Amino acid sequence: RIIKILHAIRNAFFKFRFIIFLTNRLQTKFYIPHLQLQEFVNCIMVVHAEVNTAAGPVICPYPPTPQNSLFFYINDQVSVQKDGDTGFVLQPRSVIVGPQLNRVSLDINKSHKAVRVGFHPGGLHRLMGISMAEMIDENYDATDVFGIEMQELNSKLQDAKNFDEIKEVVEIFLLVKAKKLKRALPFDMAMLEMHRLNGNVSIDKIASMACLSLRQFERVSKVRIGFSPKLYARLIRFSKAYRLRENFPALSWTSIAHECGYFDQMHFIRDFKQFAGMLPGIIEKELEHLPVRMQASLKL
């Protein structure tokens, strides 16, 4: 009887939380970047979530995606907890996020107004000129990289009146930086094709499109992407599966696995354990009570 009472209390608590979370407001807008940016920038995403924090901190899981990003936090800054750490670390106003392999947890606070610049494969390398292998599971204060330009940009974003103005401020900055990009390689277009095919393509075929031997392809991939091509393809498949779950909670895991090109349940489970840190069934329960699904609207 005591166990039944405890279950009733637990269910009532989650129902109460759900009612609170219904009061949240989430606005998201995607922009196709300026024509001169499209060779290295995939999209510019502006999001604004007003979250009722009466139920406590708003903690959202954020598994790795195959896309490197530049984030700007306009209102409340985000705090991040890396997998295995005990505490959260407040992030700067603007953050460069390199290749990720491990999940993090985000405390988005009450007013989450942010911009996300998503780069094409190799795009962040072309912008920064350093090996992506040095940035795995790391993020950097963009002000340390770009100096006073980034400070001025953050200030302009604070003054922007709407989503369109926010996009324009970020775009002007990127257009200036585009003049000094490292040159594109056939490798970059080949990896775009891997993305288009959701990682379900032979490495030999993509290496051939990149005009490289397998050994050269592996080496170039670690510099421009951060990972081996095989690991990168796995991350692409996993990310699609996870985002499908956030978007369509009624879909079965079997349907999701098939849609993403998994024809072996062991590989599906292995990827979730490696990249999300838990089994699909546990993720399903975790997502049920999230106030904001951070990757549901992502376009990679």
C-alpha cells in the first residue's frame, strides 16, 4: 500500500510539472544564410524560450550532433554540465563549440534567447584554421578568439529588436570573416553528401568523391571534422535518430532505427550508449517531462 501511495505522489508531481511546463513559450526561426555564406554555413537559427522556473532549474539533455556551431546567448546565459562532472559551468555570451562526442546537460534558465550558427562539414575549420581534432568535446569563449569584434557583436545583439535584426547582426559579422576563409576542398562536398545520405554510404565511395585515398581521407577528416569518417557517419545516424525521438515521441524505436538506416539493434543500442550515455528506453522516459526539447527543431 505504501508503494502505491508513493507511485500516486510521483505521478501527481509529474502531472503538476507538466501543467507548469505548458505555460512555457518557445519561438524558433531558421534562416538560410546569405549567398556568400552558404559554402560554409548551413543555417542561422534564432530561438526564444520563456520558461516557468517555479518547478526548479530547467535542465535539458544535449547529446552530440555532427554539426559544429557558434552560439550567442542574448538573455540568460546557459550553464553546462559535462558528462561525469558534478557541477554546472556558466557559459560566455558567445561560444564556439567544436566536434562533440559526449552528451552535456544544459541549464537554460528562465529566458533562453539564443542564436545558433550551424556550419557545414569543414566550415568551422575553414573559419578558424585549426585542426578540429584539438577541439573535441571542448568549447571556447568566442571573445578570446575574435576579440573586440565579438564584444561589439554581443552588444549589438542585446540591442536588436527582433529575430530578423538578430540574424542581420550575425550575418554581417560572418560576411567579414568569409573574406579570409581557408579554401574549400572536394572533401567538404563529399562530407556534405555523407550528411545528405544520413551516414548510410560506404567510406570508399565518399573517399572517392573527395579525390583521396582511404589513408589520406582519414587524415584529412581528422583535421577538418575532428573524427574518423566512420565515427562521423555513426554520429550522423545517431543524431537523426535522437532528433526524430524529440520530434515524434509516438514513433516506435523500431521505426526510428529503420528510418535512420539501422538494421542491427545492437549497433543502434551501442550508438545510444556511446553518444547519449544511456539506453533508448531511458531516454524515452527522460524526454517525457522536458520543458523544452532542445534538438527537436534542429536542421543539420
